[in-house]
Amino acid sequence: MLSRLFLGALFIVAAVLKLLSIDAFEVYIYSFGLCSYTWTTFFSRLLIFIELLIGIGLILKIYFKQIWWLTMLMMVGFTLFLVYAAIFRNDSNCHCFGSLIELNPLQSIIKNIIIIALLFFIKNEESHDYKPVLKKWLVASTIVVSLVISFVLLPMDVIYNKIYSEKENVNTVAFYESLSDSTYAELQHGRYLINYAIAGCKYCRIGAEKVTMMIDRHGISHERLKFFVGGSDEAISRFIEVTGTDDYEHWKIPAPEFMSITFGKFPLYVFIEDGKVVKAGDFRVLDDEIIDEFF
């Protein structure tokens, strides 16, 4: 009984801690390149929803056998996923418990093995014999509460913004919100080209070299091109060195904000006039004629 209650509480804690650091969790999942950032925000919360169902189901012993098998399948699947991460990546935190409790893939594999062992220990337990009406009420309540916690308390802003964005290629809702920072006051007047890039992305580096060549070719002031770069200070310094953009202004942007503005696609080039988006897109939007005409 204690093992079952412990496992149930553990899954609920893991779900809540993921939700409290949902932005970092989403970025980590997105880093594997399995799907778009919009779908990543959905699947991240779906995982939290399932963990809450498992946790509550184990504690209340509702449909215990089905919950047991769902938990076992999840543990085996995530353990294989972590084996891949441990071999091919150098992650300091796999976000099993969000950002508050850091576990690397190897530590999480050990944690999963312990959970699997405890699952075998409680395998022969049976579902609690609830009255039919009470059982239906508990199941419905569990689903509703888990849905509200996973999808309503911290809603998926990227999907809302996708619907209400003025442009298809850039999240203008998040973009205008970011420009409200006094740091970027100069961008509210005049014409600028903003280059969103990830410091370690080779295509972002190629794009930076391409756009700076166009700026120089048409004699445009370097003050008109701004770089918003995601990554560590060391990676950004390397990005500036490799791309030869030390004459341009670079701003470091937090990964969640970067992903929200770009819809998880990079590099992104945004043409703005007096703080308003005129045009936005990837490599295809970079053209000598467009650059010359805009400036």
C-alpha cells in the first residue's frame, strides 16, 4: 500500500513540477526535433495530464490494472528515450521533475528502474470496490481536474497567438509584447530588420552572413540590422565571431520567448517600420531587391 501511495504521489509531484517550469520543459522536448513547437506545447501538457491521471489513479485505485499497464508502458518507453539521450546528448537535466529538481538522463534511468521495480511489487493489487455512481463521479472528477491543471491554469499561449497573429511566419502578439521592453525603444521609430537566430544553428550562421553581405552591398547602416540570439553567452560570442557580425547589435533572448515569437522556426527575419511588422519569413524573404526597397 505504501509503495502504491508513494508512486502515486511521485507522479503528481513530477507533473506539477513540470507545469511550474513548463517553458523550459517545452524547449527541452522541442530540442529533439520530433515535431513543431506548437505541437510540442500540446504534447508537453498531454504528458503532464497523463502523469496526473496515473498519480490519482494509483492513489484511489481506480481501474488499477489499466493504470498499472499504462504506467509500466510509460516507464519502459521513457527509459529507452533516456538511454538515447544519455548516449547521444549531453543534457544536464532531462526535466523529469522540471527545473526545480535536476536529474541528468543517467540519474533518471536509475529512478525509472526503481519505479518499475515498485510497480512489479504492487502488480497483484486490485481496484478498490467503489459503488458505481461514486466510481463514475471519481473518474469524471479526476479527468476534469487533470485537464484543468494541465491545459487551463497555464494555457498554451503559442496556439492562441497563432490564431490571432497578424502574420503567418511570426507571432506578432508575442513580438509586440517583447518590443514593449524599454531596452528596445529605438525600434519603435524608423525601419529595421531583426534577425532571430539560435547561436549554435548552422543555418542561422549562414543566414547571418548572407544578410550582412546584402546590408553592406546596398550601403545600409549597420544600425538598421539587429540580432536577437538565443543561447549561452559563450555560444553567442562564438556566433558573433564566426559570422563576423561584431559591428552589429546583438541582444540575448530567453529560449521560451524566442520559440514563442518564431513559432519554433529559425532563422527568422522580421522587417519592421515604426515598431510594426511589415514582412517576415525565413531565407526566402532575403532578397537584394526587397532589402534595397525596404531601406
